[in-house]
Amino acid sequence: MAILVVAAHDGKTVRANVANAVAAASHMGSDVHVLVAGSNAGDAAKSAAAIQGVAKVLQAEDAAYANWLAEDIAPLVVKLAPNYSHVVMAADSVGKNIAPRVAALLDVAQVSEAIQVVSPDTFVRPIYAGNAMATVQSSDKIKVVTIRPTNFKAVAGSGSAAIEQIGGAGASGLSSFVGAELSKSERPELTSAKIVVSGGRGLASGENFKMLETLADKLGAGLGASRAAVDAGYVPNDYQVGQTGKVVAPDLYIAIGISGAIQHLAGMKDSKTIVAINKDEEAPIFQVADYGIVGDLFQIVPELTAAVDKK
Amino acid sequence: MKVLVAVKRVIDYNVKIRVKADNTGVETANVKMSMNPFDEIAVEEALRMKEKGIATEVIAFSAGPAQCQETIRTALAMGADRGILVQTDVELQPLAVAKLMKAVVDKEQPGLVIVGKQAIDDDSNQTGQMLAALLGWSQGTFANKLHVADGSAEVKREVDGGLENIKIKLPAVITTDLRLNEPRYASLPNIMKAKKKPIDVLAPDALGVDVAPRIKTLKVEEPPKRKAGIKVKTVAELVDKLRNEAGVI
């Protein structure tokens, strides 16, 4: 049976992590379909059709799908699900919101944040903030799975899948979208950036994050933060890297003034190279860092910014 | 309006967990247990609604072994009015908990259910959404701010790109994110008072719910360990390593 990947998109293109979800889905079966629901989602559907490994795109047009409300999207997915062995979504804020609603309506369990597909019914997923890895087997007829995008490399190449128009299921009337307050940034998106510069409580103020912005811009890096920095109001919530924030796995992660609480490590320890800058040489972050510097970040960061400048 | 909150008993967030030697799970014997931190936020939000006169009664729900009574007592000490425990030694998965909660909701008819967005043990992030689905209710997940008035709720949600505002019809299920509030500590007099508050204990059978797990855990293992690297003395040395050893800049 085929696999259904439910894609989030911005109206123009599907999110980059849809390619990761398709890569994960291709380990569950060979026939991967992508559902693109939206209002004027034609361009997004085309972008899904161009992902390597996609056999078919289902485009569902309905004004109700414009803002990705779970109450409206879930019934559509539920209607399609009986034709599929798996329903797959990326474990981002859209997938986490919608997938469990779909699973419950289908009366099946959900596997959250799979990091490996062992076989079509068996998955590895982190528990306890990644301090243990559970191999789990689902006995349900339809398997609803969210996948952690950083663990599934998008398949290279491009495809040209057919796009099939399907009807919408209408609005539930339960929920309505009022507006969004999105962080505006020219920097690379945190979860797909090759380099991430992240700040913690050691920065001591939101004002001091400017220093990290300069460094991030020099490196072409995304900007992240620890929970402590977000809770203290230095930066917005969408900067948070960790168990309950974003999971990142860049080539280079620079942790600045971050002590390395378990829940933060859960969000970044799969990074290829980790650098830690911290004045406390006992900070747990040094236990996972490839390169550490013990010292005053207010001295080291400007020095580092200047040093990466002159190649 | 009654508000139902769910509280889960989990290994305390400060405990460094250990994987069992036989790889069947995580060691829980003689380990400090506490209320899931996200559920504390749920309890706090419900209590604030009661203090504002929006909620009339706050009911704390839990499911699991008899010791979950302690977790409910914590909620009662914070200020919840009474507790309901569905007691079972069967491993409960999110779908089963959502079904148990639905049965309780059908009986108690709360106007709002507030749960933590995820539990810090299994990190599933499912129960609230599943409960909303089973009830046919709206859902306000990952709430950063909640405003309830006139049969609806305005929910500010933490999403990938920042914040999102939605308006949902009541009754509804809310799941809490970290910035919704800062939970209070229970005072000693309130801890004493909580001992006299009632807790109903029910069995899953009495609610007509099949709680058998749908997902089988085949094994639980330690994650691959990262080797600690080296400490460098100077920024110049760091940049040299990043450029020539790691090749990442």
C-alpha cells in the first residue's frame, strides 16, 4: 500500500522538511504520495511534485485549509487514510498539532518523532529528551508517524509527479485563524542552517544578542537560543533549541554562554561539530563539545567575529 | 465552568535517567518522581481562571498506578478542588489516556480541559490533541497565552516561525507551552489542606475503556555517546581547528 505524506507549506512552496519526510516515507514503502491542502496551493503542489521519490501529489483546495487548522485538516487526512498504510508528517509545530488528531480519529496510536525506520512497522524514537532510544513496533493497521527531519536526509535529484485534484472536506467551524506574529529574519532557518550560533543565559540581556547576530551574519548562520534565554525574554520563543523547542543538526553548532542542560543537549547533540564558549569550565556543554574555550564570552565572541572575517 | 486538568507522574526533571541493563526500559525503582512540568503549568492556568472567577471548579485527573495519587495531591496542594484517578498498572499510552479522559469528560462536563503539551518521559506530545479529536472539540495547542470569554477562547500559540493567534469555540482542549505562566509552589498550609480534599479512584473497566497498548517497546538503549573533545586556549587556535581540522567554516 502507498504512504501518505502530509505537507505543510507557505502557499508557494512546501516546507523544506517535506523532502525529509518523503525520504523517511520511502523506507516504509515505495509508493509515496504527498497531500498538499490549502487555498491556492497550486504552486506548493508543484513544489511537492518536484521532490525526488514522490509518486503522486494530491492537491486539496478549500478556503478552510488556508491556515492549517487541525480541526479542518485532520478530517481530510482521515478521509484519505484508509487507502494508505502510513500517514507521515514532519515533527514540526504543524505535524505535532495535526498528526495526533488524525491518529485518534482513526483509532490508532501515533509514533512521535521517529529518527529511524527499522522496518515498515518498527521505528526508533528518542525518549527522556534523547537520553534513551526506544525501538517501538506499531500493531495498528494504519501507522501515523511523525519523523524528525534532521535524521532523514532528503534524497538528491528531482521528480515530476502527477498532481491530482481532490475535493476538500469543508470547514469544521470549531476554530479560526486570527493572525500571526512571526519573527522576521534574513538569516537561514534554524532547522536547515549549516551553521547555528546559539546563546544562553550567559548573554545576560537581549541587547547582548546583537553580538551573536554579527557573528551569525559573518558565518551565514542561523541564530538559536537556550530555553533559559527565551524564558528570560532575551529572544522570541521560535529561537529555542531543545527537547521542547527545535531540534537542529548543523555542520557547526556554536554554543555561547549555554551551560548545557539535558533538555538543551537534546536539541543539538546530533550536530557534526560543536563549539562551546563558557566561563564555567565545569559546564556540562563541554562534555559534548568538540572544541571548547573557557573564558569570558564578551571578550571571545568579538575576537571570534574578527577572526572569521580575515580568511 | 468546570476546568479539568491532567497531571502525569514522571521521573523528576532533575534526575539523570538510567537505561535498564536488560534494555526493557528506564530504571524507575527508587527514583524521585514528580508532576510533569508542563502539567504544573496546566494546573496553574486553571487556578488563575478560578481566581478570576471564570472557572468554578478545578478537577485534577491522573491515570496510572496508585502512586499517581501523590501527583494529584500536589495539584490539590496547589489549589485544585478535587481529584480523579483512573488506577491501573497497565502501561498507558497517549491514545488510552485520551480515551480515559474522554470518559471522565463525558461524566463531568467541563467547559475546558488543560493538559501539558508533552510529558518529559515519553516526549509524545499527543494526548491533548487526541482527546480533542475524540470529543470533537477544538484544540489550542502549545499555548503561550490564553484568554477565555463568551463561549470562546483566544489562544496565542508557539509555532515554528514565532507566534500564532487563533480563536476557538468552547468547550476546548488547551495544551500548555513553557511561557504560558510560572506555576506556584504549594504552601505548607495548603499541603495540609490538600490531604482532606477528595480523590475518586476508578478502574478503566468501569469507564468502559480498553487501555491495552497499541505500540510495543522492543528495546530501550543508551544513545550513542558523544566524545568530549578538547579545550583550546585561544580564538586563533579555535578558528584554525574549525577551518583545517573540522573543515566547517
